[in-house]
Amino acid sequence: MKSYHLFLMTGLMLLSACAKQSVKGQFKAKLIDSFCVFNIVQIENAKGSVKGMNWTNSAGTQYKNVFTVQNFCDFNAAGIQEGETFTAELIEDATNQACAVCYGYMETPPLQLSIRVIQ
């Protein structure tokens, strides 16, 4: 009986740890390019420790203060369209990414961040 309680408590602690998402800061951003699960976001106005990177793709196009969205299922569910500006917050842990994806590829910045869209 004791091992059952220990197992149950361990499971509950793991579930609660997975559900927590630490917020690092809010920022205003713009979706500048998107294809399938690949989303490039440009940070326009950041508060706190939110930082993107300057990046040049293989075609020579330069981007300032950008990142790739790591939690693509959550982000795509928010319905943000290319060119739209939105407010988001940076989170430490993304939920498991279990959504339908297409087969495709788009070159993206190496910096990947998980975000939650606020509006």
C-alpha cells in the first residue's frame, strides 16, 4: 500500500512540474515568415530579458532581433498570420508538441524560444 501512495505522489509531482511555465517577460512582436511548423518572429518591443538575434539566411536576407518559435503547435493554434503584430510572453517550458504537421522545410534562425501569445 505504501508503494502505491509513493507512486501516486511521484506521478502528481511530475504532472504539476510539467504544467508550470515560468514567465521571463512580455514583448511585442511580428510574425515575419511562416511555413508549416517553422515560424520566424521579430521582437519589436521587449521588456525584461527577452532578446532575439541578428541573422542572415543563405539567400543573404538580413533579419534583426529574430527567433524561431520552438512550441510551434501552441503558436500555430493562436492563428497569428504572417505580417501580424502580437503581444507574447516568453516561457521556459513548452508543452509537448503533438499536432499535425506538414512535410516541408524553411530556413530559420538557430535561436529557438517558447512563447505564449497574449493578444
